[in-house]
Amino acid sequence: MPVVSAVNLERIPLHGLFVHRVTLSSALDAIDAFSTLGRPHHVVTLDASMCVMAQTDRELKTIVSNADLVTPDSAGVLWACRRKGEALEGRVSGVELVERLCAQSADRGYRLFFLGAAPGVAEVAAERMRAKYPGCSVVGTRDGFFEERDIDAVIEEVCGARPHILCVAMGIPKQEKFISKHKDSLGVPVLIGVGGTFDVLSGAVSRAPSWVQRLNLEWLHRLMKNPRKIAKVLTLPKFVWQTLRDKS
Ligand code: UDP
């Protein structure tokens, strides 16, 4: 059987990084192929704030540049690609990926582990996914506020649950660095950094109405719900400036 690999997907250079030309469906196909292979595969959901951060954080830049799959996760990334004449079909966000993987879990036999968010949030997100998608197998959950000294216990807990897909929701760049540092010890074929996904799936944070999403204004909705997001929004002018100067 031929192995479908994200390596065969077109890479669009962006801000010294790259994003794959994927839709939700082709990203899920790539993840499906990864899940059957032994070695760990890192999936990054790239947004504008990550592009800005990677300009000054060399470790993050190296991690994103070496990821197996990089999906376009923000209106800003889509705009920057369009400006280069590389229009993409739409966003492929962490929330959508995790929800679709839960929906496919019973059919495809995926075992998922939810790691991250405040205590109790990942568990509620898992319960909701199990209720919505019968047979959905979330084999473990753990919050993302643990001390350095607890990392070995976290790794042991994840390994013991033997998931195919580890969803890590600890914010950018913490989740990307956690995945990169520990992916070889975790022994999980697919590791995805998914930001605030469990907050959304648990119902703690609502998604914007679909008309707001269509207008690419979900970031504004999230900002109004959570003013701490202001730091992220403040990176946007820098992202625009970087895009206008981007020669990659
Ligand atoms: N979080 C965590 N551990 C931390 C810091 C944050 O688990 O040490 C969680 C936080 O509770 C939230 C998520 O990481 O659920 C970050 O969500 P956000 O939408 O801010 O993600 P980003 O915009 O960075 O993708």
C-alpha cells in the first residue's frame, strides 16, 4: 500500500517558515497515514502570532521548519499566502482537526489523548466528544499546568494509555516545544499542538457565530471573550509588516 505522506504536499514558503497546501480533508488524510507509522510526526497549526514569534525564537523556528505537517490556522496566514499568489481553500484549525479526529475515531480505531488546558477542562472536552461521537476513544486526559519535576510522570501516563494521537493544548510556543522535546520518549505516532481547543470543545469558550467566522473575525470574538488575548492581537501589526516585507 503506498504511504501517503505530507512530504508530498506542496509547501508554501512564508516568513522564513512554510505552510502546507492542505484542506481539512487532506490534512486528515496525512494524519491518518502518520498514525499507521511508527515514528512520531509533529503537526503544527500555524497562526499569525506563531509566525511573529518564530522571528525572534530560533528554537520555535527550527521546530516549525522541521514539522511533518503545518496547517494554515488563521485568517492572517491565509491572507499572507493569497498576497503571494498562493490562495488556500480555508483555515485548518486545531479545533476542527481534533473534532474531526474524534468523529473518525470509532471507524478508524484512533485512540486520542487530550493533554493541556486548566484542570478538568480536557476531561469535559473528552466527555463531550464521547457523547457526540459514539465509540470515540479518548483514552486519557491531563491538564497542562504541571511542574517541570512532573514531566516524567506525564510522559509515563501518556505512554501507558498508548494513544495514536496526542493533542497538546498548552499555548504557543509551550506546546510546540513540549512536543519537540518529548516526542521520542512519548512513542505516539501523531502529536498536534492545538492551542485553546479544549476550552472550545468543553464549552468553556464558545466559538464565534458562523457569520463572524465567515468574515474572518473569529479573533475579534475571542478577544472580546478573553481580554488576555490582547497580547496575541498586538502581534498582528507586526505580522502585516513582516508579510509586506516577506521575500521567502
Ligand atoms: N495552557 C496550559 N498550560 C500552560 C499555559 C496554558 O495548559 O502552562 C492552556 C490554557 O489553559 C489554554 C491553552 O493552553 O487552554 C492556550 O490557549 P490559547 O487559545 O491561548 O492558545 P494559543 O493562542 O497560544 O494557541
